[in-house]
Amino acid sequence: MPLRNDETGILMSQIGAVSTNYKQVSTDVVSNVFATMLEMDASPDGPRSRDAHYPIVGTVYFAGGWKGAILIEFEESLAFDITARLLNIARPLHIDGDVRDAVGEVVSMIAGNLKPIMPPDTHMSMPSVVQGGDFKVSVVGSNQHDRMMFRSGNKAFSLTLVHVHD
């Protein structure tokens, strides 16, 4: 039995996979969150930077009807801009608790806006944030992922949607 998200008009089967249109839905959600919550633009970027990795990653995990995670990697300078706008504070000069909180909040908003296209018994975790220059985030048991690159102004970030199949 298909589900319909009336806001996006996306159809999805309950078999457990996010709609085949998830790339467009993800792009729309990211653009909308950036526009409404941050008053910033965000648009898809070309594949030329797909191998780039950024020093701060926000993650939300999903369990239940759909298992997986969303990981959003931010260029440091963009994370500072997001923090200043979201918290209405001076732009930070280094990654601190405010930056981690802002990144966690943004990834949570994006994940929360993607959740309606998932089966109704899907649950979200609290966000987690990792920072640094020499780390790798992996979701144990994942066997499908897709990474999408974005730009906000001249600053880059990526969104990776990871699906864990039973």
C-alpha cells in the first residue's frame, strides 16, 4: 500500500526503501531548511567535489520501518555561518559547542523533514556531531548509500543517505 506525503506529492512503498525520487526530495528539503531557518541559499553542486570531506559531520540515525542514517558534512566556514544565523550570535572563529549544537540542529531539521516519506513506524535518533580532520564515519551494516553535493554561496557541504537492508 503506497503512502502519500501531501506536501511533496511523493509516493513511497512500505517495502522499506525511500522513494526513488529521494534525491529531488532531499534537494528540496535542504533548500527549504536553508531558506526558511537560516535565510541562506543551498543548491546541488556538480560531481567535481564528490571526494571532498569536511571537518564537521552531523548525523541522525533511523530505525524501525526504515533503517539507516543521514550524514551531513560541512565545510568549517559554512558551519560558522550557520551557527551565527541559527543562534543569532557573532560568527564563531573555531568549532565550539555552539557550532556543534547548530550543526546538530540543522541535520535534525533536515532528517525530520525527510522522515514523512519513510514508513510510518520509522524513528529518528537525536543528532550526533563529529569534528576533526582525520576520522571516518561509518554505519555498521549499511550496504547502500548515496552522496549528494551542495553549495551555499561559495561554501560546500554534502548529504549522504545510508540505507541498511535487513
